[in-house]
Amino acid sequence: QVQLVESGGGLVQPGGSLRLSCAASGSGFSIKTMGWYRQAPGKQRELVATITRGGTTVYADSVKGRFTISRDNAKNTVYLQMNSLKPEDTAVYFCYARGQTTVVPYTRDYWGQGTQVTVSS
């Protein structure tokens, strides 16, 4: 099955940048859409950005113009470049991947363990 491993989180000052990476590994899967979600304390998990294999992207309004999602299909890896970070971006960021297999139910969603992003001076 698919495992997602995130990296790149950490502590940055407001206005700073971070680049998150997430690599999918395993067998018996074909990765389709990948993306990033985040969850701040006391709030529900929200979509940050997603990207299809063909490069079509969706961004939350709160991050448009600041974050850029990209992927390397050959490596089954998705990236999130985060610029002009704000304190309100502080959250645990979770990698997401939709995978397809040759067995029922054929499609399922996978989640990483999460990586902490803290924006503070």
C-alpha cells in the first residue's frame, strides 16, 4: 500500500519561505491527484492546494499568489513552495494522494503523518 512521507516543515519568521516535499512509495498503486491540506489547533482540516498528474492546480483563496504546488510524476513526489508566510499559516500540513489499485474499491485516499509549519517571530 501507499505511504506518504513529508519533509521540509519547520519554524520560520513572518515573510519567510519554506518548501515542503512529499514522496509516495509502495506497490500496487497508481498515484493520481496529490495535494496538501492543513489543520490548525481548534480548526478543521482544510485544503491548501491540489495538483493532477496533468498539472491542473487548485488553491485555497487564502494562499493564492503565495504558495505554489508542483509535482514530479516520475518520483511520485509533490512539493509545496510557501512564500510570504504569515502567522495564520501555522498548522500541521498533511500530504494527500489519491491512488488507484487493481482491486476493490480501486480508488482510495492516502495521508501523510503531517509536518509542523510554525510562522512566528
